[in-house]
Amino acid sequence: MDDPERVARCRCLRAVVHLTTGPRGETATRLLHAAERDPDALPEAARALNALDACDKRHVWASYAKLAAPERTTR
């Protein structure tokens, strides 16, 4: 993945984590912010996301999936 795409995805995911988990996701948001600047921080950010409570993870990934999905055109 190229750098601009990585930055965009990390930034979007960081916003979702922040908005859906609040202070419970502070570690994940901090590490996602680091991963925007340094791709070597991605594994640690992924571990922080995986360490979230199951309910928080469901909310984060459902919201992120909706935002990251390609737009459907209506006919």
C-alpha cells in the first residue's frame, strides 16, 4: 500500500476508534496516529485494536467497513 493510502486509512480508522470508544481506545488511537507517520508502527496499532473489548471492536469495524466500502450507485 502506498503512503498516502496508508495515512488515509489510519486516519479514518483512528477517527472511528476515537468516536466509538472514547478513552477506552486511547492506546489504539495513539498508535494509529503513529502509524500514519511510520509504517513500522502498524503491527503495534493492530495489536491495540485487537485488544479492544469485543463490543468495541464490532462497533469500530462495522463503522470503518461502512466508510471504506465503495459507493454504490443507484439506477
